[in-house]
Amino acid sequence: MTGKELLYVEDALGHIKHFKTLCANYANTLEDPTLKAFVEELSKKNATLEQRFISILGGTTHGR
């Protein structure tokens, strides 16, 4: 993998982690049960996406 490709992968993982964290944080502030469940599901899907991404890369993310 080239350095540029690695930077792209690290950037993509950073975005996935950030969105996962945002969803988890916002879910804790929501009162509407339907909306809360939806946002929690978004957080879970991003966690799954993050793990799949890492497993495709062989489990290493250079400090991430």
C-alpha cells in the first residue's frame, strides 16, 4: 500500500470513528425513543463498519 493510500485509509477510519462517537453521544441526549433507537443503531452500524474495515486491513491501523 502506498503512503497516499494509507493516509486515505486512516482518514476514512477517523471519519467512521468520529461519526460513531457523535451518534453514541447524541443518543444519550435524545428523549424520543424512536429517534434514540435510530441514532443508537447508526452508532452500532458504524462500529461494525469500523471493525470490518480493520479486519480487511489485517487488524493493524498504525496507532488508531
